[in-house]
Amino acid sequence: MAEDTKDDGPDYAEENALRNASESLHNYDPAADTFTAVFGAPVPAATIYDEEREILVRVEPQSHAVVGFTIPNFKAWYAKNYPDGGEWELDLPPTWPIGADEPPAE
């Protein structure tokens, strides 16, 4: 069993990040034209509208961890943000403030 020491113990942050990446689920609903991604196991979360990215960000209220996002009107969002087509990616910070006056952590 690995020791839980700071110097040579397991890196839980890295382990959790890898687990969340491997456990992320995404879905496009063509009837609603909505793309949704969930990181890790589903948890209760607040939904916050990100005006800059024009998406809905799901945030766990206690830790402020970003646990997913939804892109409504995905086809229009994609056409606006990726006019040349191709693959897309969304760079979100690991945590998000719940208060309206705080910018997201980078």
C-alpha cells in the first residue's frame, strides 16, 4: 500500500484529474440541439451561465469544482466559434466562483 506522504506518496490531485478525464461523459441531443459534458460521477451542482463562452457551467457548490457544462443551441454556437469547422475544445478552469463578482480561477 502506498504511503500518504507529501514527498513520495500518491499525487491525489493528479490521480483525480486522470480519473475525471477517463470518467467524463458527453452527449449531443439532436432534438434539443444541446451538447452536455459531465466530469466524473454526477453530483448536485449549481448551473452558472458563462457569458464569455456562451455556455452553462455546472459547479459543485462546496468545492466550486467544475463538474460539467452544457452548450445550448450547439450548432449555432459551433458555427460562431469554429467558422472553419474541424474539431473543437473548451478550456474551463478547474474551479469556478459561485458569486457574481468573482472571475473564474484560471
